[in-house]
Amino acid sequence: MKSKENVKNAKSSVILMPLLFTTISNSLDDNGDSYYVKTKHMEKVDYDEIKDQVMAEYKIPAPITENVLTSVFKVLEKNLVRGKKCDCKYFKAYLSARGTLKSKDERFDPQNNPNHKIHVNLSFSRAFSSEISQQVKSFKVSENLPKPPAIYFVRDAYSMEEDVIYKGANTIVQGIHFLLKEEDSIELTLEANSLVAAIVSDVKVESNEKIMFRTPLDLEPGEYTLRIKKRVGSDNFEFTYSKFISLK
């Protein structure tokens, strides 16, 4: 049986991903004191990209990946058209008829009547939804969200501590739209006087949202600001992580 301390450590080791949202005024509120929360989705992942991720992360050959994904949804389709409710552990799916009839004897005809619809209902399990919610941290952004890179997390790769890095240790930077290339650099600058303490050359771009680098050994303990510079054409975008980062 896991102890409370082990459970706590397990939760703290989860790398939280940023969930961006903006607020919209509630037009139904006469006092104008309430707002709706609207999620901002930065990118769309299509079927081919999901298939490629399955192949890469689980080392499954391309033909097998394609066959498994296709077979799952073909079997799901086969059961749905037979009027069955499908409980697939992570989600449930079933068909429902929608529309109105002028009389009890009127035929329900979704193929020819635009007012008659067959709807595919899909809902994720409570356990899966709960698991997903534990892996995100929300950030409020403006409605006109800029496309340039933004940093949300800086963590030590071993301890997963946020805003804490260690000499010679791997550090994780997470955010959006990094798109770094070889000529781009990450700089660690001393927050006290804005002087450049080190330019990190050992940078590995894991994805569009994740960068890893090794903290230099010759830096003194203290407070630093992580700065990312990205040059695109004649423009030089510069993005600063606004929180203090403690180097130990």
C-alpha cells in the first residue's frame, strides 16, 4: 500500500502542461459582474500526427499502428450502428435520434429529412477526465493571443521543482511556439543587474512546447532570469521568463 508521502511525491513529479484561457463578459448578467471562461487552443493535432506519435513513443511499426487504430474505430462503428452503447474504458459512445415529428405515424427519416438527425454521443470517463485535469495548469491570456514564443514553466528535470534549477543538471522549459533552430540561444541572466551570466549552448528542442538544457557548472547560486532570443528574418523577438529562478 502506498504511503501518503509516496503519493505526494508521485503527484509532484507530474509535469503540468499549460492550459490557456481568456474571459468573455456574460451578456445575461445584468450587473456585468460575471464572465465566461474560453479556452484558447494553440494548435490542432490530426490523425496522421497522432499515428506518428504512437509509432514513436511506443515503438510500434507503421503498418501495425495503422491497422490497430483503424480496427478500433471500425469495430466501434459496427457496434454503434447496431444500436449498442459502447463502453471503451476511457470513453463511452452511443447513437441518438434527434428531431421532431408532426404525428406519431410520421416516419423518422434522417437520410432525407434535414430536421431529422442521427447524433454520435461521445463522453470521456470521469476517471480519465480527472487524470487529464491533474496534468494542466491554467494561464489567463488576452483575446488576441500573440504567436511568438512564451515560457510557462522552468523545472529541474530530476526533482521537478518549479522555478528551481541546479548546477550541471538538466532543466526543462515548457511553453508555446518555441520553434528554436541552431542559431537561437537560451541565456541565463542575473536578475539583480541584468548582466549576462552565461549563454547556454547545450540546448535540445524536445517539441514545439518543450526545451531541455544543461545548466552550466560555473554559475554562482542566486536568482536568475531565463531569457529566450529568437531571430526570424530581420526581426529579433526576445521573451523573458518573468519569475525568479533559484540556482542551487
